[in-house]
Amino acid sequence: MIQRLNMHGNNKFVCIAGKNQCAIDFLKYASSKIGKKRILVLPNKNDNGKSGWQPSLKEYALKNKFIITNLKKIYNTKNLIFISIEYENILNINKFSSKELYNFHFSLLPKFRGCHTNFYQIYFGEKETGVTLHKIDNGIDTGEIISKIKYKIKLNDTAFQNYQKLMKCSFLLFKKNFKNILNKNYTARKQNQNKSSYFSRKSINYKKMKYFRIKKMNLNLFNQIRAFIFPPFQLPIVNSRVVKNIKYKNKRFIFSYD
């Protein structure tokens, strides 16, 4: 039985746009609260309907008979709540008939707007991160903030471990705010532009930057190396050896090689 919990949202359609397990978790939760008929699914263009190291949103939607849509149709849907979680496109809000547009971003905005947020959090040795729910405007992750969830980054966390935590936190934030989004029952506040940072899609070349020639280790290099530890895509190469993991313990750097 579907739990209603006053989640009427004026009978609007809810579009879940994005990828990976976090988008599927959003989809499962939303459908358990409002039913499948009011949900639209917008997978990223590169989602071919086949799962890899992450499950395919498109594959899950097809298997479970959700309505898959496209961006043109979404632009023309008036009675819409649009929710982005790792959605690839930069959106032009002027093309939308609806103004209820939301994004779950993998950083504590206004820090780390744009791309590669998980990588840079580790690369720069951040001690805290999280996920931000914000309204979508015509900037890149510049919309008004509705809610955040924070956690501490452990010293030995790799980029892969941190990404897994970001996905889990995004779902926790979604569950916390879904009812309020449906009913527009929230307070949004402007971002502090003086504390912002931004990284473009082209700001890093993983293939070239994963090579390290090191004579003496330090904590900055340690952070840079663990930022490249993401086994589904790449591992860093230090002094011609593939590094599977690295830890800092008792003032020593401990390498695990592939």
C-alpha cells in the first residue's frame, strides 16, 4: 500500500533526472509515496540501459515500467516538479513551463560548484563535505539553498569511498525533504558568493594527472594520490607503480600496490 502522508503536491508530476544508484533510490522512494503514475524518469544521454559498475537508471525504469521521458517534453510539462541528481545537462530554466526545479549537488555549496566535486574535495584535503539541495537557476549550482547534510571526511578516505558516502547522503537528504518539495513547504536562502568556488568539466585531465614522480612524500601529495583512487575508472601511478590504496598512519605513508 502506498503511504500518502499528505504528499499530495497538488497532483503534480515528479521527474527524477540523473544516473546511478542514487537516482534509482530517489525513484524507489518517490514511487512508494505518490505512486508510479505521477513519476517521470529522465536518464542521462549516455545511459544505454545496461548496468555497469553502477546500475542503470534507464534499465531500472524500463524493467519496473516507469514513464521515461525526454528534455523537450519536460520543458513543456506545466504541472511538474523537476528533481536532478547527477543529471548531466546544464539547464535553461527559461525553457521550462514549471518553476519548481531542484538539484541535489555533491558538495556544501557555495564551495565546489560545477564538476569533479568529489575529486577536488579529496585533492584539496577537505575535512568536511556533504550534499546540498538547492533550487535550479540559470547559473551553475548557484540557486538558492534549501537544505544540506554534512559529514566529516576521514583522513584515509579515497575518492571512491567519498563518492559512495555522497550518494548515500544525497538519498538521506532527499527523504528528509521530499514531502516539503511536493508541498513547497521550505525556506530558501541565497548563496554567499564570497565563499564560492567553481570547477569546469575540463578543469582536470584524469589520464594525464594520475602519474606521479615522487622523491619525498608529504600530506599534499598524499591527498592528491588518494583523489585518484577510484577503481571503476582509474588508479594513480606513483613512480611507475599502480597504487591500489594509500594510508597515513603513525606519521608514515603506507602504499598498497596493485
